[in-house]
Amino acid sequence: MLSPWGRVTGGHVNPAREFGPAVFAGDLSLLPVYLLAPPMGALPATAVIRRVG
């Protein structure tokens, strides 16, 4: 579930936009997902691109 602030600020699309509202709202429960998901997706994508290209 997204924080209510994510819908207002666009944090569900841009992880950097979720950080401030999450801290302000005091709800840091999903913050690790926003911070770890992009690199965890980028690493396998990089490996695939290097093998293909």
C-alpha cells in the first residue's frame, strides 16, 4: 500500500519524491522498498544489456 503522500506527490512514480513526504508523515515503513527497488532492478538489467549489446 502506498502512503497517502505518495499519491499527492508522485512518490509512487519517482522514489526521490517519496522520501520527504515519508519522513514528514513519519511513515518510513515502505521507504526501504523505494530506495532498494531501483538498484535491484537496474543490476539485472545492466547484466542483460551487457550480454546482448
